[in-house]
Amino acid sequence: EETFITNKNLYIIKMNDEKSDIRVLLGILNSRFISFFYLKQVTQATKNDFPQLTIKDILRIPFPPLSDDSSHQMVELVKEMLALNKQRAANNDPYTMKSIERRIEATDKQIDQVVYRLYDLTREEIEIVEKNSDW
């Protein structure tokens, strides 16, 4: 068994199910919907805050059951997002940077769409989330 040591500002999340991929959780936690949910559920949170989730906050998030297809789609999108962010960090060319940022934005929107489907949100609910999460 592995040993991990952290301070009070860092939490380690270990997946219980060996088939589960932590990137699914990463995609969900970084989605517009969870940001919206967090702002509505945590009274001291504001849009300008650097989000600081506690274990208590994470446990309040309702996680939907995942199909293999949804999990696979989310993992692929998160892998793409991680690769794009690495490219952005390693790039200095303004033209290339713009292209990478457009791809990041498009991938982010795709992740949001997967999350909206996972949570079975209606078109009206999606509009509310997107209208109230303009950051």
C-alpha cells in the first residue's frame, strides 16, 4: 500500500473502483455546471474566488452514474485538454497561441456538453448555467 502525506491545503482523491479513470472526475469538476453548482451551494464562494474545494464540498456534489461510452468520451476530451494546455505552456508564438486557445475553448465546450448530458439537464437548465457562469 502507498503512503501519501499532504498538508491541510491539498487533498488526494483516490478512485475506489480500479476501472474508474480520475480524468472523468477532472472533467466533471472543471465543468461550467459544477462551477455553477459550487457558486450556488457554497455561500462564501464568489465568481472572483480562486476555487478552493474542501472534502465536504466535493461530497456535496451529486455524481451521476456513468456509462462506459460517457466515461470514454470524457477521458478522451480531458486528455486532449491536458495536451493542449501543455502546448500552450510551451509556446511563445502569438498566432499558434491563438489557435491553441481556440482549440482549448472548443474542447472545454465539448466537456461541458458531456457533463450536461450526464446530469440530464434540459435546454432551459443549460441556458441558466451558461448565463450565470460567464467567466
